[in-house]
Amino acid sequence: MKAWVIQIGFFISLNLILMIVDGTPLVMDFEFGKFGNEMLQKDIFTRWFNFYEIPFFNVILLFATIHIILFPFYQIIFKVRARK
């Protein structure tokens, strides 16, 4: 239970930090190379998963969301293997 609270707290705090920093001049315009820029311009980040103005923040949020979704499966598998 403690691990779940930590993970959800991390997710919420990450979103709060991204909301505060998004759209401010504090964020520098980073170069991600040809592959990185092509990935940031994909449909998933421009249409479907477009919560922030800065595309890189959308990528961070996507990975954090995947982590939150997969974390319960990891916990269940880990606890089942520990009982054996």
C-alpha cells in the first residue's frame, strides 16, 4: 500500500510541476536531434496526448502514465513470486 501511495504522489507532483513550468520562459528550447523531433511531431503527441504546450512534457507524461498503469501488474507479479 505504501508503494502505491508513493507512486501516485509522484505522478501527481510530476503533473503539478509540469503545469507550473509549462508555458513559462524558464524552459529552454532543447534540440532532440532528427529522431527526437520526428517523435515529438507524431500524431499521438500532437492530437491525442496533447496536455501541455511543450511537446517534451507530453512525452514525459505518457511515460509516467504507462508507469502508473503497469505498476499494479508489477506489484502483483512480485508478490506472487515472493510467496513461492
